[in-house]
Amino acid sequence: MRRLLAPIAAVALLVTACGGGSSGDSSSQAGSSSGGTTKVSVGVIPIVDVAPIYLGKEQGFFADRGIDLDLVQTTGGAASVPGVIAGDFQYSFANITSVLLAQSTGLPLRVIAEGNSSTGDEKADFGGIVVPPGSAITSPKQLEGKTVAVNNLKNIGEVTIRKAIEDDGGNPSNVNFAELAFPDMPAALANGQVDAAWLVEPFFTVAKQAGNTLISSNLATAAPDLTIGTYFTTEQQIKQNPELTKNFQDAIQESLKYASDNPDEVRRILLTYTKIDPAVAQALTLPAFPQQVNAASVQTMADLMVKYGMATKKPDVDAVLSQG
């Protein structure tokens, strides 16, 4: 096994800068145990991507494996990565780019399960770049010099937007990104705060129903069957709590299969952790929920991060996906 140790100074800097708590000892990494169950905190984002884990909790897939699941909402990888490093979360959901970026700086993160993927269909994906009604922008190339909203800087939205601009013949370095939470993006488009926004469901459908126009399905075109989100933890957590980690992985995989087999349940559960109209839940496009990470697509993201200057050191995909 390749040994990857995070420099203490790098970990402390990231946690301090992002508002994380104190670093977790072995007991906090394991979670508190009582009555034969282990309480496990998991960072999630209030978007459709994490519907499977909510369904899995409801269906008892985690409880069946002795896990008392506590789902804590965050804004994205910028919050979940330091949360995992600090021991605030034993596991967390984040887009794959956030995990790769953290790993490239020396943080010992490991992907332990698939979260969700693009549908691969440009005409029916669960996210994309939209512009407000009446905008002169009709293609990614025209985003040059414009301001585009993303939920976190240096994440999968930014990488795939830059690729969409380049593929359209534009300069991928000549675009400005503004960090906004997904729920705030439709209003930012309406009031002219940004020229375009990258959204995922359910906010993608909310924005389109408000009259905003899709100009690029950037996730579907970035790589075939692109892995978008994953569940991850630290190398230390895996080593100290291998059985707990294995149980969590098994429960996630069962949850992903359940979500794939029961799309109506995905739409129903979405209403329990987001504030959206039920009609939006019925209209939105669901992501794919495969049970395995697409390693080739992860490598594509790592290569693009270096190409676009988002990572000074190439992320080690083999290390990130290593379980041993």
C-alpha cells in the first residue's frame, strides 16, 4: 500500500482556514457507541445527489449494520474536507474534484464509495450552465470575461465549465467564478449578480422553470459517465475502524441500488431535506446512481485540474481510490 501522510502544518492550516474543529482522536474518528450501535456523522449537501443516503437511513440499511447515522448539511467540499480531517465527520459526501484537490496538497483522503454520476445525456442531465432570460450568451465560449456562479471554487463545476469553454473554442482561463450556495443562485441570476450559474438538481429545474436557459450540459460532456460525487474519509479512519468503514460502504452501496431501482422514492425523500415545491421534485432529472466509481473519469478530472492550474501537483488517483 502506498503510504500517504499529511504534513501536520498543512492539515492545521486547512482546518483553521475553513473553520474546522480540533483534530479528532481515535475515539472521535470512530464515533460514539451505545447499545451496540455506533453514531456516525456524515457531511452532506442539500441536493439530489445525496438522496440515496437519506433513503438508506430511512430504510434501515445503516441501522442493520449497527450505524446510527447523523446527516449534517454543508455547502460542499470546502466545508466537508476540513470537517473530515478535524474529525467532525467520520465520512462525508463531496464532488470528486474537492477530494482530489485536497489529496494533491498532502491530505490523506480516501474515496470509499460512489455518490452519483452524470447521466451522460447532454439533453437530459441533472445539472448544467444556465443564463438568465434575454441573455446574449448562447454558448460556453461566450462566458469569456463573464462571471459564473459555482457552489465552491476549485470544484467540479469550475473544472467542467472551463472544459466546456475550451471545447467550444474559447479561452478557459478567461472566466470569473463567484462562490454561491446552490439555493441562492436563481436569485443571483435574476438580479444580475452573475452572468451565468452552474446548478444541479433540484435547483437546476427551479432555475429553468424561472425562464433561465441552458447553454451547456458541462457534466455530461466532460467525460463519459463522469463520477460526480463520492463518499470519502481519511486513511486513519479506515485503518482504525475497518469494520465500521466496511459496514458504511456496504450500506451506501445498498442505498445506491435502492435509489436506482426506486426513482419515485428519490423524488419523495428529496422533499424531506430540501425546501422545494413538490412539482419541482416531479419535474427534475435524476442523476445516475451506480455502485462503483468510474476511475477513468476521475483520472480525467485530475488531468484537467492540472491543465487549468487548479492543482499545482497532479492528484494521485490511485492513492485516492486505494482502500488498502
